[in-house]
Amino acid sequence: MQDPNEDTEWNDILRAKGILPPKKEKEITEDDIIGMIENTIEEKQNHDKDLAKLGLDELDELEDSEDEAVLQEYRQKRIAELKQLASRARFGNVLEISGQDYVDEVTKAGEGIYVVLHLYSRGVPFCSLLNQHMTQLAIKFPATKFIRAIATTCIPNYPERNLPTIFVYYEGQMQKQLIGSIELGGPNLTCEELEYILGQTKAIETNITEDPRKARAVKDKMFADLADSNDW
């Protein structure tokens, strides 16, 4: 026998003619209520995510179809985010300093500021390479303050064997020391590898999560093995 409460076209006809009684409403259980609440929350979160992706012009275009108060809240939030990004992107180049500038440029760099200081010597080729890499990274990460100084102007009699040296500071406090060629990956260090190293110190927000030096080491070994095999 067919279930009289089943949702079928035939049952709807029989109900309309009074042959079947009206369909019983399904009881709403506690699980149903929880499910409806969870769906509402999920829809609101997805809606929020979609709005967060929009630019200011796109938010303006939606004002006719969306609740104006909600859109205004997101608009103000996006303006605040843009202002914050603009205020952080205050550097963008490598500043040359001497010892007398150290306190103002490093110790008093400011709240929330990372400083990357490169101590170098003009007579060390690896230092010249690092200065080139730092120029590129300073442009790419303008929220970080990149500084360089001839080592002996900051630290008298600083040993040249320790060069290049990179000090990383946050809010004037030392966070990391990278001293000498070995700690910095050797004189063939690439800009991508330096970006990874600085990213590990949190001085920059890089998307490089895998150490590029590992791939280079594998490649170097392959070339070395190939060279050895050609000697035979």
C-alpha cells in the first residue's frame, strides 16, 4: 500500500480532492535545529569570505542589492586594511648607514618593524653579491627595513673573516645573527635562497616554504657525479 504521507503527485491530487487527509507535518528534532543553525552560520561565513574578496568599487556596486549597513562595515574594514598596508610599505630600498646612525635606524626603528642589517666590506665579493640581493628584496618587501653598513664603521676591528654578516632585529631587539659565508650558504647564494633564509627569521613574509638550497645541493651533486664519470 502506498504511504499517504509520501510526497508524490498522485497523493497531492488525492489530498486536493479530499480523498486523503492533509499531510502530517514532520516533527522538527533537536538535530534538525542544530543542522539549520550550522547551515546559517556556514552561509554567513561564505558570504563574508565573498565580500572580503571584493574591491571598494565592487562593494559600491552592491549597495543597491545588499544591506547597506553590512556593506558599509566591510567597506570601512577594507579601507583600514589598505591604510595599514600603505603605512607598512614605507621603505623599499637599502639604506646605507654608519655607526653613528645605528641607534636611530636600528634600535629606534619603531613598533612592528623588522630591520635587516648587512655588515660588509668592499673587498669581499660575497658581500657585493648580498648587497645586490638585498636591493631586490627591499623592493619586494617594502615593509621591512633593509640596511647596510661597512662593518668597521659600526664595530671597530670587526674581523673580515666574519663577513658577510646579517643581523635581524625586531622593534630594536636582535632576533637572529647570520655570520660568515657558511651560515649564509656560500658565495653562490641566490636571491631566492636569501629570501628563504630571511623568511625563516620572520623578517619578511615570503611564500617560499621549501629550502631552495636543498635542490641546488642535489643538482651540484649530479654535476659532480657526471664530471667524475667523464674522467674515466
